[in-house]
Amino acid sequence: MEKKIIGALLFVFLVFGSSGCTRPLSSPTAQTQLTTISSSNEISQDELSNNLSRPSSVQEAQAVPILYYHSVMQENENELRMPPEQFEAQMAYLQDKGYQSVSLEQLYQALYKGGTLPAKPFVITFDDGYADNYTTAFPILTKHGFTATIFMVTSYINGKGFMSSKQLKELVANGWEIEGHTTNHPYLTKIDSPTLLSELNSSKEQLEKELGQPVNFFAYPYGDLNANVVQALKESGYRMALTTERGWADVKADAWHVRRVYCYASMGMDEFSRRMQNPNY
Ligand SMILES: [Zn+2]
């Protein structure tokens, strides 16, 4: 009985719902990626057994939320600093719901190279490299079995309020990723080409040398980008870049415009859980 209803709904959806789909999955490559990634997401057995042609609701399952934070610290009226108790509550919520954190490397492989992900994947990122990422967020994440990615501004390393080289090495040893966020945190569309390339290259090289692992991923400072910046990233050897645009990372978007889920101090648990449930919140 239940199967029949779901089947009928699926039929209605396929017939009437697909006309609004602006990006049909027609190429063999897209279909292959869909199969690989969707098998690890929330799809009922009914949907799998009715897998003649997938409805667009299943396409959304190819999306993965990438949370982004800056600092985890109590400071009133500063939305970039997430109070530690609230951060703890968010992580407890995710663990309780069965989410598993994945690295950007895993995500990149899954979105663009046919790799697989756990059933309820998400990514945690921190921008700039605040010291509290190590002193406060690291123990909380370890307690809940999660790892994260830091987008480190290299000129901030060892600076007041930011992480030291030693702390970054310890995070790497614990499965965290340290990725590119420039040397000086400029607006990348407002600097000349040589400076742009230097900002991307020197920071990448410094992190790779100090931490002994490749730096393949990047987050745009202030979310500021254009075609020149993307071109410079490609020339510098990066493989994927994250924006500050709202929404989940999505297989349909290219690797240079990956969206993230902004987490801010006053959001509250209702808004947090809403953003974890809707790829286009
Ligand atoms: Zn930043």
C-alpha cells in the first residue's frame, strides 16, 4: 500500500516535476556520478527499486553541506565568533543525527572523481586560522569524532590570536586539513596579476613546506572572486575553491564556485538544523 502511494507520487513528480528542471542529468558522466554519490545518501529502498529515472529530489542528495566558521569564542555582538556552548550543541546534534565529517579531499573525490562518501556526510571549515580553532574547537570536535579543515592565512601563523606552526602540525597529525587562504588576506579582484599569483603561490608553498602535505583547496577571502582569480588558482595548482555563497556543495556546480553553509553566533539551533536539511536554505 505504502509502496503504491510512493510509486504514484514518483510518477506524478517525474511527469510534472521534471519540466521545471533546468539542468537535466543527460550525460553518461553525470549519470555515473549520480549513482556513485546517491548510493551513500538518504534514499529509501523504494526510490532505489524504482530507479528507472530519478526524480530531481534525488539529485539534491548529491549535495553536501560544508559548514563555515571563523572563531569559536564568546564575544557579544560579534557574529564571527561562535560561542563554545553553541558550537558544542551543534556538534552534539550532528553526532546524534548520525552525521560523519569528511575531508575536502574526500568531498572533491566524491563530487568530481567518482569517489564515495559515508551516509550522512558534512564538512567543517574554519577561515583565517584563529587560535581558538585549536584550543576550543579541536577538543570539542575530537570528542564528537569529527575532523575539520582550516583555511590558513600564512602571514597570520604564529601571530597573536592565531595558530602557531606547531599547533597546525598537531592538527594535521590528527587528520585535519590545512588549506590555502592567501598570504595576506586581500580582496583578490582588487590586486594586480603578479600580486595575485604571489598571494596564491607563496602561501601554498609555505604550507606545503611547513606541514608536509599537499595544499589543493582554497577559500576566497571575503568571497571575492572573478574569472581572473579562478584562472590564477588553476595556474597555481589548486583543484577546488570555496566561496561564501549560501547553500550546499553540489555536484552540478563547478569546482571553483563551491558553496558553503555560514554559521554565525546568533543563528540558534533551529536555523542551524534548517541549514543542515535544505541544500538551498
Ligand atoms: Zn578569511
